Amino acid sequence: MTNDIIVAGLVLAGIEIWLGDHRLIALSAEVQPSRVLTVMGPSGSGKSTLLAFIGGFLDPVFKARGDVTIEGVNLTDLAPESRRAGILFQDPLLFPHMSVGANVAFAVPATISRRSERVRIAAHALAEVELDDFAARDPATLSGGQKARVALARVLVSQPRLLLLDEPFSKLDMALRQQMRSLVFTKAQDAGLPVILVTHDEADAQSAGGEIYRMDAVSGQEP
Amino acid sequence: MRKWGLSSFIGSRVVAVYARSAIVLTVALLTLPLSFGLLGTLLPALGYLPALGGHDIGLEHFGRLLAMPGIWASVWLSLASGLSTTAISVAVTALFLAAFAGTSVLRRLQHWLSPLLAIPHAAAAFGLALLIAPSGYLIRLAAPFAGLDRPPDLLIPHDPFGITMTAALVLKEIPFLFLVSLAALPQVELVASRRLAASLGYGPVAGFLYLLWPGIYRQIRFAVYAVLAYSSSVVDVALILGPNLPGTLATRLLQWMNDPDLSTRFLASAGAILQLGVTATALVLWYFAERVCGRALTALRDRGHRFPGDRSVKIAAASAVIVAIATVFSGLALLLVWSFAGLWTFPDLLPKGLTLRTWQAALSQLAMPLITTLSAGVISTLIAVFLTIGCLERETETGKRGGQSALLLLYLPLITPQITFVFGLQILFIGSGSLDRFAALVLVHLVFVLPYVFLSLSDAWRQFDIRYDVLAAALGRSRLSALLAVRLPMLTRAIFTAFAVGFAVSVGQYLPTVLIGEGRIQTITTEAVALASGGNRRVIGVYGLLQTLLPFIVFAVASIVPALLYRNRRAMQV
């Protein structure tokens, strides 16, 4: 292990995900920091299971093998909460019982334990997505675009090793979608994060600009 | 070798250990008291109870039991009132849902039906008695027209056929079955099926019964069995409204159990086993009735009977539910008025004056029963909530649900007649010389509170969007932290409601309290039922009302506190 060459980016080595006798995904890939791997497939093809496998929350009905390594750390050895695999879903999923600021502060790593410092980091992260002065707000009072930006700020302050995007733009309206795409990809680039994007929208893939892995509903073979 | 962060490792271990222990404890609570209780009843029934000099195994006590005067009449009463209560409650619930599920009528009546669940059986029975007794309110209303100046000589409420008792049970079981069915409704395709049935020319009631009811019934089946078991072995309602000579089997058992002559306990044990047989017989008969009704429904469906003009069925179903609601609420109103009544002679519609005397006199004796009621309720319910959350967390962790067998396990204490196994527990507690009666009381309440708390909380827990859990973990939070900071706060309302349900169940417990308390522990409910034979309507008013108020206050707190806690969070409001 110690003699291995440490690759900077995310390495997916021999990933296979099975549902019974049916192989949904077979994939090996490298994703460099600030680059995007897009996984395309129609709904029902099981493309989200790849993200679930990487994040460590794959439903036990699926069987999976393969290694996910980043900066020499094999994520599959780690508990989900130790993987630091940041994720954005279709819905922003802001915690409805917390203020906007508390939502973001919740994600600040545990190593920063001073409350005032956590609040400051959260406020700064909100300012980064142009939501200054939103910390005290009730998430339910935000617009769809604002919620999406809070979710982005939240995942970024958690200091993730990589970013998993599960069709995060599909519920936004057209104008907002383009805005969010560029914001998310810019932020991921600035943070030097490897990104895996799962989508069925060609425009998402083009905007991401990276390698594309296509799967179809039936076999999910490599192209 | 897994590389876990230390704090997250601890956080996840704590939750895993808690969840696993909760499962073990819950299964133990649902099965052990039941099994030991049954054993504790069966052995004395067969003559074995060394503490009272019983060493020889035999059927002698069953012989004595069957020689008791009127024993078969008692058995018949229990069987008939159990089956008729269940049949009427299920029929009304089915027809009402068939007629109105998905309509505004149902939504409006739902607000009135739900609170009925929180009213203890005894309080509902007292209210009914004040309404329909010979000097009750209905006859007072009729008196001027019928020319009555004194109460007619009618054997109501304690009519020999147990009709009044059955009526009171129906009043309480309709809301229960209604709410259980309502929880099952999202599992079936209501709107689409209704449209489909209508487009093919079926009346709404027939369409619902053909397409949806079988699916709903499959989900509520155990709740129906619980109703059957309860109503065929109920004690408090039977004491208040049931026949006297002879009484139902369960009321006679209670007399024998409380007999100062300890040797009567052998007889009582044999009787308790007979009660188990009666309830089992009722369940078997019901099982056949299920099949017959299922066949009949299929036969009607296969012949294409559409029953398009079902207005009369709709009106009948709505009337039944409205009458049930009105009866219970007017009963409560009568309890209230009686508790403040001064002189109130027949056939006056209102008392001559109002007074605080009854309350003042009662309050001086209320303190201890009230404290016992509250503390037994709060402690047993808190434990139940804690265990339930652990079990549900285990479900989340493994991604597997218990399925039908786990559900049956949950319903086991509700499908077994209370009197059969709680009496055995009482014998065991005495036999073991354990004197910590209050702890025993809490434990026995817990056996009945736990299933209701679980049933109440599990839907909300399972419907919780699991992506919030995923997010919390992806943001680096341990399971403990995710549970405490995300899932439990987001489920505050459901948890509080489950608590209120459990508390109401505990407050309503009569038989377990009497048996385990052995007359030395009083709660509001045991005091109220003890007053029934005295017939002092003013005092009954006070206790019946208190019995109702306690769960209502807890339900009110359960809805207000989460609303206050999250008053600035719109998505947390209902």
C-alpha cells in the first residue's frame, strides 16, 4: 500500500454493481481534480446506484465490488460519514427545522469546534454564493434558486474530497438551470474537486465538458 | 481493517448498540409477560399453586367452573357481544370509507372522530349511561311528550342482552378502526380506482368495496382481531353498562380474582383459561366470517352487480358515524354538567343550580390517584417511545422491515385477552414476593402502551426522506449526530403524538391496574369504575371528565409544543 504511487484525482477501479443477476454498472475511470465525469442514462437504469456506492449508502439489495480511491485513500474502507463524499440531490433538502445559517454551519467539519468560528465560516460560505445576510432566514421562505445555492454552500463548507451530483439541476426551470450549472462547476473547479455527475439531460453533460459514460436501461454495458 | 474516525466510530457504535438492544428488549416485552402470564394462569387452573396448597395437577377446577350457575350464559354473552361489536364496527367503518374516502365529508368528520380515540372506554361508557339511562337525558327530552313525571322502569343500561355495553364498545371501536384504515389508505390507489369504477358504471360504495377494501382489510386485519379480543373480554365497560345476573365471563372472573377466599383463585384461573378459549373461538368464527364475506363480495363482483344508486347506503353510513360522534360528545357534556350540578330532578333538562361542591369534595381525595395515573403514564410511555425509536432505527440501519410476523408480534398482547395473562402475572408477582407494585404496574402498562406507540410512530418514521440521513453522513456527521440533530427534530411532531397516544392508552387501562395494583394502587380510572356501582352521578361526572381531560391535555401539549418550538419554520408547521 505504502509503495503505491498516489494519484491526485479520483480513481474508480473495476466498479461493478449488480441487482440479482443483472449488472447495472461496470466502470473504471479516473477523474482529475476540477474535472467532471458524467454518467448518462435514462431513469430506471440504476445510474444513481454508482453515487450511492461511492458515498457508502448503497441499498443492501444491490451487490457491488471495486475500489474508489482518492489521494491514496480507499473510500470503500471508510464509514459513510468518514468518506467526505459531498453530494447534491435533485432537491436542495435543506433541513427545515434549522435556519439557513445553521444548515450551512451543520456541515462545518468537527475539527472546528468554536461556535463563533463555525458561524463565521457559514456566513462566509453564504456570501460566496451571493446570499449575504441570509443566515437567520427560514429555509422555507427562500426561492428555488436560493435554496439550491444554500445546498451548494453547505456541501462546500464540509470540505469534501469529491463532489457527487445526482441530477441536481433537473427540477430547476430553464433560466435558473444554466445559472446553477455554471455556478456549481465553477465552485467545484475553484475547490479542485473531482466531480461525478449523474443525469439524463444532454445539456448537463455538455456543460460539464468532461468524459461521458453512457448506460442504457437494459444492460448498462460500457460504451 | 476499517479506518473509522474515532468520534464517528463512537457515535455509530452507540446508535447500533442502542438499536439492537431496543429490538431485544421490545421482543422480550411483547412475549415474556405474555408467556409467563399465560403460564401463571394455566398452572393454578390445573390445580398447581404451591403457595395456596395446590400440588395436584388435574381438571377439578374446570369441573367446578362449569358447574357455576349461569356460566354458559356468561360465555355466550362474552362471545356474542365481542362478535357483534366487531361486526358492527367493521361494517360501519368499511361503508363509511367506501362512501366517503377522498371526499370533504370524510375530512370534516375525521376531525371529530380522531379525538374519540383518546377518550378512555370507561368515560365513554359513563357518558352513554347518563344519556340513555331511565332517568338519563334522552328520556328527559322525551318526557314532556310521553307524559312522564318519573323515570320509566327499564333495565337500561344493564340490559340482559348486553346491548348497551355493545353500543358503548362500538362507539369506541369505530374511531379506532377508522384511524387504522385511514393509515392504510395511502397504500391503495384511491383516486384512480374510484375513477375507473365510476367510468365502468359502478356505484362509489360498490366500486370501493370491490377494488380497495380487500387491500385495506388485509392491512388492518390484526387491528380488527384486537378489537374482537378486547370486546370479548372487556371488564370496565361491562361493569358500567353490562348485564349483572349473570355478567359477562370477564366481569365474573374479576369478582373471583378479588375474592377474599384465596382458594377461589383456582376457579378464577380456570375461568381465565376459559376466557382464552372464548376469545379464541370468537377469532376462529371471525376467520370463517371473513372468508364468507370475501366470497360473497367476489360473487357479487363476478356477477357484475354495480349498485349504482347507493345514496341510501351513503346516508346510512354518514348517519351512523355522526350519531356515534354526537353520542360520545353529548355524553362528555353530560359528565361536565353533572359534575357541577346542584339539585337536578327528573325530568328537568337542567340542574336547578350549579355548585363546586362535588369537585371540592373529590379534589381532596384525588391527589394520590392523579399522581399515580400521571407517573405510570409518563414513565411507561417514555420507555415505549425510547424503545420504539430504537427498533425503527434498527429498521433504517438494516433496510429491512419486520413484515407480517413482526406486526403480529406487536399485536400479540392486544389479541390475547388481558384478563387471562395479567391475572397470571399477578399470581407470579405475589408468588415471587415482589412488593414493588408500582414498577410492576409500569411494566404491565408498558406491554399495552408499546404496541400503540410503535404503530403511531412507525408510519412517520418510514415516510421520512432517507436522503436527509444520507446528506448528514455525507457532510461528515456520525449516525448519533444525524439522529439527534436531523431525524429526531424533524420528527418532533410525530414523536410527541406517539407519546400522547401511549399516554392515553396508559390512562385508560383498568383491568391491568386493578389486578397488578391489587386494590392498593388507585388511578383515576380504577377510582371511576369503582364509583360506577355507587351510582353517584356527580362524582362519576368528576372522574369521567378527569379521565378524559388527562389525555386531551397531553394531546394538546403534543400539538402546541412542536408548533411553538418551530414557530419560525414554515415547513415544520402542519
